[in-house]
Amino acid sequence: MSPALGLAVLFVLIGAQLTRLAAPRRLGYLWVLLLSAGGLLVGELFALVTKAGGPQVGVLHPVAELVGILGFELLGAMLAPARHRSP
């Protein structure tokens, strides 16, 4: 497995876990994972197109990807209604 792919998976998993800690009742875990993956892809595409994304680690741009993940997670949490647990 490529080190860049491993780092990308790590970013997605960390982003998903931090979102679940910050807003546990907003989104299901699958949605959180999908939003993290989408944010990672958008952040990387932004870094490749604009040539601005912070330092490059291998083929990844961690700053742009973390900003993309954060943006997608915040947008998803704001748009999703709060889930209620039944007693």
C-alpha cells in the first residue's frame, strides 16, 4: 500500500472520529466517513489546481485536506437535523 494512501485513510478516520466526538447526535457514522472522504478529495483537488495547499507530504497536501474535511464535516453537521435517542 502506498504511504500516501495510508496517510489519506488516516486523515479520513481521524476527521470522522473528531466529528463524532464534537457532534455525536448529528450524523450517522457512515455519513461522517463519506463527508470526510469527500472533504479529503476536494481539499486535494483544490491544492492541485491552485498550487496552494500548504506543505506537501509525498503527494498529499495535509493543510488543504484538513481544511476540506473540516468544511465538509461542519456543513454536514449544520444541515443535518439532530437525532433523538429514544428512552
